[in-house]
Amino acid sequence: MPEALPRIVALGRAVPETSYTQAQLYAHNPWEPTPLTDRLFLDSPIRTRQLFVPPSFHLGGRTLADANGAWREGAMLLSGSALDDALDLAGRSPEEIDVIGVTTVTGYTTPGLDVLLAVEHGLRRDVQRLHFNNVGCHAAVPLLRSVADHVARRPGTLGVSVAVEVCSACFAFDRDPQNLVAASLFGDGAAALVVSTEGDGPALLDFASGFDFAHVALLGFELGDQGFRIVLDPAVPDRVGASVGDVVRGLLARHGLRVGDVGRWALHPGGSRILDAAQRALGLSEEAMAPSRAVLENHGNMSSPSVVFALGEALAARPLEPGEHLVMAAFGPGLGIEVALLRG
């Protein structure tokens, strides 16, 4: 009897109601115009970003408590909307969820968002839970792996993984160039995946991770009196490009596959330079990159939900054909590469 593989049976997404063009956000930033600010905001592949926290919030001397409170409000709203969307698409109810996993890096609360969502949305009191905090932009992939492993060991159960970020609660407007890059790049959003061994959808075949431990200081968050501050070294795209090929090819080789055997791709749209580096390292076509570039254009980098948005774009035109493969890859602090292999 063949193994019952966990499958993604539904994908839900949510973004804030308020959308800004790059020109609008450029007008809100407090820096004097320079060639760098012009390039980052106005000569950018990003067209629009959705922000829960308005740009004016950061100009009023906000405290760490202010920033975290804004994050919590936005995170609950967005993650709840994405969860409802995914369950509606799956035709399932909150009471049917056996395990819920949540990841976020842009704020902090205890009890975690997993428990708060369970209370607000009426999950069962015996629901199993996972919470990934302080992981970063690539967290949606290992969270999905953990939920899929739980479901695979308990066929017939229902799992949900939720990635949510309110990056706008973390913007800092002093003259650190890393803050300038962050304010021109990040947006807010949430994505939820419903996983089960029953139902239709892409099968989750395998996962892989790879870390560049020699360069862990290049990317991350630092917590200060005013809240989180981005650590974003200009060398990150080059380091991603140097690592992603080996991790992806190693995963594919375990299944007798090569890059050319993969029909569709969903890469984390961390920025245009990161996508360019990954494209070169893997030798991908512009068609293969289109889902990730569309997410970057329409939403910016939302951190952990972004790769799930890219997966949604990759599957939007049509479901995976039987036997067709898709690679989902995300990049984040560590420096880490997290990869999932899906099959129709």
C-alpha cells in the first residue's frame, strides 16, 4: 500500500487594506533626497506595498511597547484572515484542525500567536501547537515541514501552518543605510497552508536546509529601546547565490531529479538582487522566476509569508500536473537556505 503523503490542500493569503506606491512611501521618508534614496524607492521593481502601520507612526518617537502593540494588532488581524481564507478554500472548519503552527519574527507575545488564534477562531482545546519565533524570512518552509511531519505520522489529521509579519511595525527612520533599505523594501502580510494526507493538492515530498555559518552576522534583527532594527549586509545576495545551488541540487538528487526536471519554482522574493543571484545559481528562465517577481512587484518583501505568496502565484494558473515537480526555496538569517520539494 503506497505511503499517504501530506498534501497542501489549500493556501490562504491576507494583506493590509492600505496599499502604497513606492512614490507615496518615498514622500513619507524623512531623509533628504539622494541618488541612493531615489534608486531604492523610485528605480525599483516594487510597484506597491501594503502596510498595516502608517509611515507617520515612526516619526512620533514611538516606544518599543508602541511598536510591539502595533505588531500584535496587525499580526492577529492578518493571520486570522489568512487562516479563514485557507479553511474556506479547503472546505474545513476551525474545529477540525489537529495541529496549528505559526511563525513570525517582527514582534513578541506570550501566549504565542498560535494559542491566541486558537482562542479567537474556536479551535479545539486539545489542538497541538507549534510556534517559530526569531527564525526569519525563510521560516515558512521549516514550519511547513514540521506540520507536514505531524500530519504524516497521523494520517487523516488536519494541520495548518501560518506565516505572518508586520514589518511596518519595525521600521526605523534614523540615517543607518540598512534602515533606508528596509523602509524601501518590506511590506506586511500573512499566508496559511492547510495540510492533510486526505484531499487534493501538491504532495510534500521532502525538505532540505543549508547554512552558511561563516556569515551568520550578515542578516538578522537586533532588539533595542525603540524596537527591532534590521541587519542587512549588502553581501547577502552574493552569499545566497553561493549556497542555494548546492542545497537545491542536493535535495533533487535524493529523488533522481535535476534542476531541468522541475516544472515550477517559488523562490522567496527577498529583493531583486537576491532573486537575480538565485536565478543565476540555478540557471532558471524568466518564466520560472515570474511568480516570485510578481510577489515582489505587488507586495515587496513580506519576510516569512513571501515564499508562500510565491507558491500561490506559481499554482495560480493551473494545478501541478501528475508527476510534475515544484521547488519552494526561501532565504534568511543563518545564513540559511530552506527548500521544499512538491509533486503533483
